[in-house]
Amino acid sequence: MAKISSVLLLMLFLAVGLSENGSMGAGVFREYIVAQFNGVKFSDVPIIPGKTHVQFNPSSVSTWVKNALITQLKQKKVISFASIAPFDDPKVQSHYSALWNKYGKSIDYVNFQFYAYDSSTTVPQFINYFNAQEKRYSVGKVLPSFTSDGSGGLSPAKGFFDACTTLKKSGKLHGIFVWSADTSKSNGFKYEKQAQALLH
């Protein structure tokens, strides 16, 4: 049984633009806070106040699949939203595709790790990568992403928000996924604020 890394991941969800019935409107902003003992707390991340958070610490990757945990947690109203975070590797994609094919109706968003691509990624390449993942998963489910340290993929300094603006104009920007708050804290969460502004 594959074990999840010893680095504890806490997931912060911020739903932007909820309608009166609680369904998603304008977009979703998500950020993983990696607890690497850097002193980052939920209260450090600039979010719209009044939202509640759920923490879940699975013991293994297979926990998600064998027990259909996502479906069970949603049915019991323990969680409102569920997401997966694949990246472009054939073996990884095969596992996530199997999960998607079986439980895709219970998965709200695909936080695709576009930052796993090379740091020389251009805006047109990013758009092509995004479109390919929307075909693989589902239109309206894939969220563009960046890493706040700029180490991979299309960084904010090299056009990430230009790509997101293009996606927004074509009706394809349903949220933004950021890795990670530990790095973002040092720059005052500049890009998170920019992402939230773009989603409104």
C-alpha cells in the first residue's frame, strides 16, 4: 500500500461567487499549505472571511479509491467539494484517469499541476496544455495552476495571469490552484490576491 508523504498537506478552500443555493459561481481559489514548520497558518493567507474549512488526513493513496471515500464524505455532508491533483506523466495519468472514470461525478475540480511542466513554458503552450487536460477530464472541472516560487510551469512573472485572462475570455477559467502558501507568505501573498481579483 502506497504511503502518503510524511509532509502534512493542509488544503485551504475558498469558494468564490457562491450562488444562494450554494452552487459554484465565478470560480474557486485553492492553495495548499505545506506544513514544513515554516510558521504558516490559515490566518496568514488572505482570504474572504467567514468561510469554513475541513481538514482530512488520509492514511494512504488507496484509501481514496478502495472505499470510495470522496463519495462517502460528500454523501454524509462532511465535505462540500472534492478535487484531485494529477500531473502530466503517463503512469500518474493512468491512475487518475481510472479514478476519474469511476468517481468523476463526485470530483468537483481537477487541480492539475501545470507547474510540473518546464519553466520555459509559454502562454500558448500553457493554453494547449490546459485544453488537452480539459479533454482528458471534463470541461469546467480543470483549474489552471502555478507555483508561487516560480520554479516550474508558466509563472506569474512570465504570463500565467495573461493565460488565465485568455481562458476567462473564452469561458474556461473556473478557478485557480496555487502551490504553496509557505513560499507565498514571503511575498505577502501577492499572486493569491491577484488570482482572487481575476476570479471576481
